[in-house]
Amino acid sequence: MSELKILTRNVSRPNPAHIDSYLVNEGYVALPRALNEMTPEEVIDEVKIARLRGRGGAGFPAGMKWDFASRDRRKPKYIICNADEGEPGTFKDRVLIENDPHAILEGMALAGYAAGAEKGFIYIRGEYPQGARILERAIAEATSRSFLGDNILNSGFNFSVTVHRGAGAYVCGEETALIESLEGKRGQSRIRPPFPVNVGYSNLPTVVNNVETLASVPPIILRGGAWYASIGTPECPGTKLYSVSGHVARPGVYELPMGVTLRELIFDNAGGMREGRTFKAAFPGGASSACLDESQLDVKLDFNSLAVAGSMLGSGAVIVLDDTADMVKATHVLIKFFEHESCGKCTPCREGLFWVRRILDQILEGSASEQDLDLLLEICEGIRSTSFCGLGEASVSCVESTIKKFRGEYLAYLRNSGSGEAETEAAS
Amino acid sequence: MMKSTEVFSAKEFSDMENIRARYQEPASAILPLLHYVQGAQGHLSEQALTFVAEFIGVPHVRTFEVATYYTMLFTEPVGRHLVQVCRNLSCHVNGAEEVLQGLKRELGIDVGATTPDRVFTLVEVECIGACDHAPAMMIDGDLHRSVTVDSVSRILNSYREKP
């Protein structure tokens, strides 16, 4: 499938982040149109017609979020752009932040108008200092031309944006942890409900949208929700930015209609596998998604199809592994990540991941028994079913899925302390 | 109440006032202030954390709990340059371990340690969003992509003389 450049339309332009580059390609056309010709309700309706679903991972309909926040009568309200992309394997938002910051700002202003918010924050991960600088500069440019600030384009609508840098905590990508962090606390998740649309930043109505979601809004307002809904699959319309990494010939961000298959993405777009190597597995939604094996290469990469396949789309971070990959070691790497990033709030995630990692250590050392595999799955079940937030729940997908699909590699470690590669054939 | 001059220069204090003024909710300025102080002073001393808490008007524990939560904040002195190596999956399968070994050899220190001349601190980090150019590492704010064992020494040397 060939790329369809809606979100990445400006990426290859010269000096793409500059406001003049954005303006020549219909930039800041949607915002005045909305302010002059549409009511906030009409903006929300257009996004609902588009059936735009949140690109951060949850896939929640953006129009509904805006609607809920707009119906809450308390003020002030807030728009938060979640630019804390920390899911391992994800680097798509970075492309938009560095190359098209104005699309994000225009999307935020439209969200603010729709939901009735006058203040926006961009919570950007601490590891993106350059991105933060680019956004700051873009905000200054947009403010100087009255696309942000007080009385935008003489419409009476005020909207300002502040860039807020995170400091290296994966959990802050979860919207309630992000809000805690923005409030100057440790980034630990809150109980939901109440949801941020009603009780968010400073306990006031707050819309939290991912970078990619917000950047999708200006094209929707310009060309209409029906146009957008005609792209992709009926349940998951639009294009998606897929971050492809690992053992492919051409890693990178590819914008494709939702529902492209894993096979198409890898072999048509990402250049296929490295020379002489064959596909073994892929984590289609980053570290927290269940892996897919060769028999699942034709699964469509959208929210619904991946859920049916027992995995998830998440942020669209496709980590591809070839026949040289050791699935037990790969799982160990991912679990060390989750153990390190556990915020410590709830026991299943904090303690459980410690024990999962310990057992994986022992398997790799050759000092575990087959019973330990069952124990591992039992602990994973506990973590999945009782963790406080979604990140804890999803942290064990890698263990469960690799044991299910590549059990032979685990058994090889259990039988002898050598490499598991010899047993791969038997497992698949 | 601590005096700002005990911990900060006049310029630093005025920058901090500007940062605080960006937020209607003063506590929201805690993280930006800690970023700023660490940038100016290298790490977050107990004195600095106490001062920021009073400056914001929150209990002292608030800045301490924030400072000890986030990976990128340091309550102990670190080297002049912070070398952060990604060890997550996309980098791992593309040679991150070899790069890390190379860095350890070149610097003569283990992960988490600082060189005796206090020029470099070596840490592992989780995904810096450069998986398309794995393995990747960051030194201070600079991203280094597609790092190889052979390029490690050259990259480090380019920082030795930098302030």
C-alpha cells in the first residue's frame, strides 16, 4: 500500500517547522473557518463524523471527549497535548513535533474552541529538548500572527499554549499520571472515573489528546469529517503514523491508511527484512503489545483487528524481529523496562514485575525449571488483572505472548543453559 | 525561610521568577524549576530543593518527592556530560549492548558511575524515540543515532573539551 500523506504532508518541505512553510500549504485555514463559520458544536460534530479515534493508544473517539468536556459547565477548561511518547518503539510524534509543530498548535486551538478551553499545555517528554525548543518557537510565531493568544484573528476567542517538559517517566504518558506530573507531583495514575474531561488539571474539565490526534484535526475541519471517514477502515478511519523499527531494511515513520496489513507495512513500505533474514515476530503496538508471529502477517494494523488478534495497536509502534532474535532475551529487555518504569503506586505492578524479571533472569541463567514458566504466567495474570492503571496491565503482554508463541525457546533455556535458538523451529 | 542568595545568583533567581510566572498554579512550575536549577547547577542539592519548595509555597517534601521520582533529575552531582544509552528492544537488537560495552571500556566506568575527572556520567535510559536509527544515545541534549562501537571514542572525544 502506498503512503497517503495527510499528517506528514509538510514533513519533506524545506524548513518545514517555520510558520511560512505551514501557511503556504493551507496552514491556519481551518482555524479561522471554524471561528468564523462554525459553532463549537459544529466543530465537535465534524470530528464525530470523521470518527477520529485517539492516536495515543486507547483509540477513544476524540469528538466524544470534546463533547463531554464542552458539556461540563465549570471553568476554566484545559486542553493538554500529550507529547510524552514513551512507548518503546514509538517515534512518530517526534516527526510531527519537529517538522509540523503548527499543525499541532492549530489542532489544539480548534480543540480549545470546541471544548470551551482557553488554555493549552503541551506535555513533551524530557528526552525531546529539541522538540520543546521547536514548539516554543512555533508558539511565538503563531502568537505574533494572532493564531494564538487573546482575541485570535478578532474572533473574541482566546487560546494560549505553554510547553511543559517531562523528566523521564514512562507512566506520565498515561493521561491521569500526566496531569499529576503537570500539577508538580510524582507522575502516578489517578483512579478513573472521574475522567479528566470532568476532573482533570486542577480538578477542572480537561481534554487530553495525543499529538497525532490533534494534528489530524485541521485537515478534518478543512475537508470535512465525511472525507476523513472514507479513509482507512469503517471502524478506524483515517491515516495512521506507524513507527517501524527493529530488523527491517528501512526503519522509519510511515503514514498509511488504517488497516494496512503487517505484511504490507514491512515488505511494501519498510523495505522488507534485512538481507538474507526472515521474519520471526513483531510487537505491533510497542513494548506493551502482545507479539504476532509469522502466521499473523496478514493481520490489519488497526484498533479492532489487532484486538481480535489478541494484541493491540497502541501508538502504532511496530517492532520487527527476524530469525536472529532470541525471544526470551527480547522479553527480558522489555520486562526490565517495565520494572524500571513502574511508578510504585500499586503492588501488583511494582512487586510483580520484580518477580517476573527475577524468574526471567533465572531462565536465562539456566537455573529455572519448567514449573517456573507456569509461575511466571500466574504472576502475569495477577499483574494483568489487578494493576491500578492500563500500563501495568499491559506490561506483561510480552511475557504471555512469547511463552504462548515461542514456548520452545523458553524450554530450550530450561533444558540446557545454552541459547534458545536451536528450538525455534519446533516452537513455530 | 531561606534567602535566594544562599543558593542562587541574582540572574538565576530572576529566571526562576519568570518560570514561576508562566503558571497560574504555582505548583505546576516545580518541574520546570527543577529542570532549570539542574541545568544551572548540575544537580539538585538539598538546599536548592528546599529553596524551590519555599519559593513555590509547598511543603519541602514536595520538591524532594518530585526530584527523586523522575529519571532525568539528579539529587547527587553528576559529570559535566551525561551519556545516556538506550537499552530498549529496537536498540538492543541493533547492537546497543556492544555500544554500551564500548562506552564502559572507553570511559573506564560502570553504568551509573562518573569518571574520576568528573567529565562523564554513564547511564542507561529507556527509549529515547530514535528507534529508526538504532542504536541511539543522548549526550546532554544531543541525540546520536546509529552509534557503533567504532564511533564511540570519536563521539566522546568531541565532548571532552566542552564546558
